[in-house]
Amino acid sequence: GVLENDLRLASCAKSFPRVKFRMYTDRKRVLVTGGAGFVGSHLVDRLMQDGHEVIVVDNVYTGRRRNVQHWIGHENFQLVTHDIVNPLYMEVEEIYHLASPASPPHYMSNPIKTLKTNALGTLNILGLAKRVKAKVLLASTSEVYGDPEVHPQPETYWGNVNPVGPRSCYDEGKRIAEAFARSYHEYEGVDVRIARIFNTYGPRMHMNDGRVVSNFVTQALSGQPLTVYGDGTQTRSFQYVSDLVDGLLALMNSSYTMPVNLGNPEERTVMDFARIVLGMTGSKSTIVHKPSVEDDPQKRRPVIELAKQVLGWKPKPPVEQVEELTRRNIERILRRMTDVKSI
Ligand code: NAD
Ligand code: UDP
Ligand code: UDP
């Protein structure tokens, strides 16, 4: 009976991705808020593979357990379901603070919750960092530049944000989060990092989050028309998620406490994106124009000289990355349609 039971348990044992071995003294205890989300889960993968102890705090509002499923049960990993609007007590050495809805339909669906998460949630995380003397990196956004009147955007630009528009819950939420981070640094001596993240894409992004890459890829693969909002001359600059993770790790390991842009300066119009997606997927979908959205930033491109200088960071050439994204999405959609585990 006992042996049988042991054998049964052994055969159920989960195999994990390989992680680097680290001595206890060399291993950091890292908190990732929002670690079950798109960007957070990729960061968690890197920290885990590098042999650190990782605690994810996430209320699974826009994230998914599935994104970190492959680590659940690993001795170095812990998933805590918690809403950061409420105080949080734990002992950690580093904090990557990513918890916040990120796509316009998500953050607009409950603007008060978005404001509370970015204001009160960030306050709690900074209070925690102060108490345990942890380094804390805030995931801010290019949205702090609003609909920019300076192009491309350097960190010294103060932005052009409508404080009472539909995007203000997110834009002003992130602006107050930056102000909190700087104030905790100046007044309380908390060691802060501020990443101004530009549009990012890659595997595990939500296919139904209403953003341009996910919409276009889903539409192209299902033969639906691609929906371009307005005339499609507005621009964005997209970086691949692994580049962003490299940048976040480099920023945390630097000693720079002012905001740093992390993005790929390769700028394209939305119309170009539509054509690129059609070309890559070989789709016969048409392009249709929908009404333009209120306060939609008309152009966006990062100046990344600061990141190059202080972090030695720049995005990698894009070709292989785009191919990987398309292949994975096609696989995922096919898998769902055919309901088989691997193809
Ligand atoms: P995401 O929605 O996939 O991940 C955010 C995570 O935060 C989710 O897992 C969500 O459940 C969690 N969360 C939200 N509110 C919470 C709360 N109150 N308490 C606990 N957890 C909460 O989004 P993402 O694209 O991975 O974005 C991560 C961070 O990067 C966000 O702070 C976002 O503002 C920032 N950012 C992302 C982009 C981008 O293009 N993806 C661009 C600029 C900035
Ligand atoms: N806080 C937290 N975890 C901690 C320490 C503080 O969630 O480990 C919260 C605390 O509840 C407060 C916020 O962080 O709402 C700011 O904390 P701080 O100590 O800076 O301010 P104070 O409590 O003095 O207002
Ligand atoms: N957009 C579009 N069609 C879509 C989704 C988005 O034309 O189906 C446009 C949108 O108006 C914006 C750009 O694509 O100009 C990027 O939008 P997204 O929501 O991805 O990101 P953000 O506006 O936050 O940069």
C-alpha cells in the first residue's frame, strides 16, 4: 500500500523548467506584483531560471494563473492572490511593481479601480519597500506623455495628458505612481527605479484585450476584417517582451532613480501594422476603418539614449521575434480549435 502510494505520487511529480543553482546567500527574494500578467510572467520566468526566489502577488484581474502554471509547486515560487489596494506584509529584497490593468478596454472598464490600483496600490508597495528596505521598480508607461507635442519623447518631456478624459484613470494613475515613487525616494530614502514602458507585444498577451496587435492578429487569422480606428496614420513603436524583460532587469541592477524609457524606436503607422499582419499571416482579410477613439495619442516613439547610456540596453533586431509571435499564436488558436494538447 505505502510503496504503491509513493510510486503513484512519484509518477504525478511535476517537472519544472531548469533553474540555475544558487547558494542561499546569493539568492534574492523577489516580489513581482502583477506577476500573473503578460509582462510579469515573462519576468518571473527569467528570475526563476536565474535561481531566485519569486513571490507573485496578483488579484488575477487581467492576469491568469495559466501564465505561471509551470512554476506552481516549485520550491522557489509562490503565488499569492491579493489585491494590492489592500496593505501587504511580507519580507523581500527586491520588488518589481507591475500590478495594473494595461490595455485601454481593461483600464477603462473600471476607471476607479484603475486609479485605486495605481495610487493606493503603489502607496502600499512603497510603504512595504520602506519598511523592509527593498529596492522597488515601478512599471510606468509612455502614456505619461499623453498625446505628445514633442516627438520623439525623451524622459525630460512632461507630457500632454487630459486629466479628465477617458484615458486619465490610467495616465494620471501612472503619473501619481511616479510622483509617489520619487517622493518615497527623496523623503524616505527608498531605493526606486522608474521604467516608462512603451507598447510591448509577445506570447501570452491577451488575445481579447482590444489592443492593436492582438486585434489584428486574431482578425487576420479568423478571416475577419482588420479594424483600423480613424484613418490609421497614428503611429506606435512596438518592442518585443524579451527586450523589455532585459531592460527591466538592467534597470533594477543599475543605480539610476529617475525615469527611463524602455521601448523600441522603430515607429510605424497603424495602417502599416495592418498591412504587416496581413502579409505575415497570409490572410485574405480586408481592412475597415472605424471611428477614431477619443484622446488617442497621434504619435509615439521613445528616445532611448538614456537607457543605452545608463543601462547599456537596446532592443534586439526584430525579425526572429515577430516570427515567434506569429507561430505561437497560430499554434494556440489551432490547438483551441482542434482541442489537442500538442501539434
Ligand atoms: P497585464 O494586464 O497582463 O498584467 C497586469 C497584472 O496586474 C495582471 O496579472 C493583473 O491581474 C494584475 N493586477 C491588476 N490590478 C491588480 C491589483 N489591484 N492587485 C493585484 N494585481 C493586480 O498587463 P501587462 O501588459 O503585463 O502590463 C504590466 C505592467 O506594465 C502594467 O503596470 C502596465 O501598466 C505596464 N505597461 C505595459 C505596457 C504594454 O504594452 N503591455 C506598456 C506600458 C506599460
Ligand atoms: N504598508 C504595507 N505594507 C508594509 C508597510 C506599509 O502595505 O509592509 C502600507 C501602509 O498600510 C500604508 C502605506 O503602505 O498605507 C504607506 O506606508 P507608510 O509607512 O509609508 O505610511 P504610513 O503608514 O505612515 O501612512
Ligand atoms: N487600434 C486600431 N484598431 C484596433 C485596436 C487599436 O486601429 O483594433 C489603434 C488605436 O486607436 C491606437 C493604436 O492602434 O491608435 C494602438 O492602440 P492600443 O490600444 O494597442 O495601445 P495604446 O493606445 O495604449 O498605445
